[in-house]
Amino acid sequence: MKLAEYARHDALGLAELVARREVTPRELAATAARAIEVANPSVNAVVETYPDRIDGLDEATLGTGPFRGVPFLLKDVFGHEAGRVIEFGSRLCRGMRVQQSTYYCDLLKAAGVNILGRSAAPEYSMSGTTETALYGNTSTPWRHGFSAGGSTGGGMAAVVAGMVPIAHGSDIGGSIRIPASFCGGVGLKPSRGRVSFGPMLDENGYGLAQNFVQTKSVRDAAAMLDCLSLPQPGDPFVIPKPGKPYAALITERPPRLRIAWSTDALMGIATDPEVAAAVERTARMLADMGHAVEHVNVQFDALESLRRMMDVWFFGFDLRLQFYSRRSGHAIGPDTLEPVIQRIYEHARRMTAAQFLDAMAALNSARRKLGLIFVTHDVWLTPTTARVAEPWGNYNLGRADVAYEEIPEKLLRVPCQFTLPHNIMGTPAISLPLAPHSSGLPIGVQLGTRPAQEHVILQLAAALEQAAPWAQRVPPLHVARLE
């Protein structure tokens, strides 16, 4: 199979070829390996491939789900399978191996994907850009030297560059949606509790984080949500699901919805005029589809909530790193941690339980206030990121000039301004590549809705994909152009 043909297909498209016996899973694995060899030197999205899942693939071990044989990458973060290396993008964890598979990984295997490697992520996934001292910097496939976003920059860049059609993503402050915006892919963050974090955790980030995937089509996101939204033994709670599969629901027209749109700064970062225009055009498209669409002014101090979220994210972070240090045999220090992470570690050692409890209370108040938008509206339409991808260096964790107290303003508010509210609320949100910027970089537009109503935004996303298709846009750093 030629790389251009391989990269034209989404994940379900490749699975259909396997089902029709036009290609074997082993041939797909070999093609994916070739695609990685061609594109990864320019994009730097993949940090490891697994020979036993490429040349040594035993096809009998693959699951029988709708993605059978489709090449897949796991992010270098929580969600892995036992025995594989996991380093969290950190020199402290060099060579560390996973001790127990997650339910997420088991469900992926049942879906049929062939997990054949590991994608890049910033250190401990604590950045809106994928730039590390351990593995270097990941580029958006649209321009070398410009950020792929974070923290799932490696996974999304690999998908958009044509290396694999689908990849692991996780999101605690925008880490699925920011890379989707910067790279021009589809990034769905599911509702709190939709995808199990078991058996090691009840929830990640006290409910702020979710595991899912990065895709290039809406149908892949919907079909994978069917595969991954299966409650597992011991899950702390189970949230409602629609009566039909997500893959079936996206073929149906949604009912008339009340849609609020806004581009107002939530953290003091003005929205790029072209990004704002893309959101307004999307609002008009939705109105033309028959929905009730109106502009709203959202009054919310998201920057203060970000500061509070940091007290939740980092409470106990020192204990986590000490545990990793014991497992890896590497000492905690400036040779194993990037400067910003070193400061976070030192701050975590000084934190008190009172700080954590105060932060949880503040986030509860913020969640109640934000949730009011869904009393009067069904969907909230915003930019995904206020700006398109920017050059490396702006938001990375290696900056020696950033004190702990400056992290929100200097590193996080630009990429996280519009994504963070949905982590606070636990609501589903999706980023779609609905427009190109005059710079040639993609623009991400975000749709969010009430908890447990992924089907609502997936239906809208499918309609927008048809009205403003993006599949034919091919970035410069794509396997079809680099082969």
C-alpha cells in the first residue's frame, strides 16, 4: 500500500479494508512503520515503536471490534499496557515500565486497534505544548518549528501527518482539544466518568481529566466512544448513555438546539480576529441548519479558576515523583526535571491540606456558575484556542525565567483559555478544524454541551464536517508530501 493511499483513510476506512481482506493488519502495521519513518524526522511525534506489533505482529491477538488491525499510538502518559516503557516525557522516568494494564488499554485492544508505539507528550502532561528535554520538540504538521499543542501534541501530530489514523489522547485542561486546534484534527473530551480510569484510579485529577483519542474524522470519534464508554468493575459511578450507539446517532439530524456563541476573553487573551471570524461563521452555519443561535457575553474569572486548579493538579505531586524516583532509580533534581516541573515539585512539598480543600471548594463554586449557561442553552460555541499555533519556546517547561506563581499567566492561559471551563464542569467538548488561518495554520472551533450528552455535539460535529469538510486539506509535513 502506498503511503498516500494509506493516509487518505480514517481509522474506520482502514478497518473496512481489513474486513474486506484487501489488506492485512500486518501490512497496515508495516505501512504505518514506513509512514513514521518518512514523517517523524520532520514532526517528531513518535518516541517509540514496538517491533512485536509490526514485523512480529500475531494477527490472532487482535480484538474483533470495529477498528480491527488499525495502527494506534499510546500517549507517553497514564493509559498503557503492562510491560511497556512509560516515561511521562521525563528524564526522571527514563526506562520505567508499566506494572499493570489499564482498563482503557484493554478496551482499546477489544476495539481491535494494533497498538504499535508511543507518542510524545510534555513532562507529566503539564504543558499546552509538546516540547521536552527528553525527546525534543513536536511540530504541528502545518509548519516545522511551530507547536503541535499539548499535552497530546504527539498523538494529534501523528494523526494529521498521516502516520496513524487514530491515537490516544488525555485531557485535564485542554490536552486533547488544544493539539486538535493547533494541528487541524478532531479532538473530543468526553464527560467526567465516561471512560474508566480503572483499575488503579477512581478518577484522574479528581475528575478534571479524561482519557480518549485523537482522530481526523467525527465518525472515528463516535465509533471509538462506543468502544470505550463501557463501565468497568469497581468504577465509582456510571453516567447515562443515549439509547442508540454514538456511531448510529451521528447519522441522524439533531433536534433544534439553543446555541450560545462567544469569543470573549476568559483569561484576558484577546481572540485573534480570524479565529473570532471562524467562530462567527460557524454560528451562522448552525443557524442556517435551523438552530436558535445567539451571541452571549460570558462573565467568568477563568484565570482565578486556573490558579485554583493548579492547587488541585499539584497536591501530592511530590509524592508521585518520589514514587517514580524509587521505581526508575533516578534521583529528583535539575538533571531529571525541567525547570518549571522542578518548581512545581518544590511547591507541592510545601502545600497543605487546607490549600487543596479550599481549591476544591472554589472549583465547586466555579462549576456551579459556569453550569448556568446550560440552563438557557444546549450548546456553547467558542474558539478552541484564542490563537493558532505559535513557535516553539513560548509555553515549554524548560523556561528558567518562570516562577511558580507566574505559570498561569506565562505558560497556560493562552492555550487553555477556552478549554479549561469544560474540565471544571466535567462537560464534553469537541474541537473541529473548521477553517484555515491566513498564515496557513488551522483554526480550531469548540462545541461544548451538558454532562453525558456527547451525542449532541457529535451530531453537530458530523453536520459541520459535511457542511465545511476538512479531509482534503493536507499539511506540508504529511506522508503523502514527504514520501
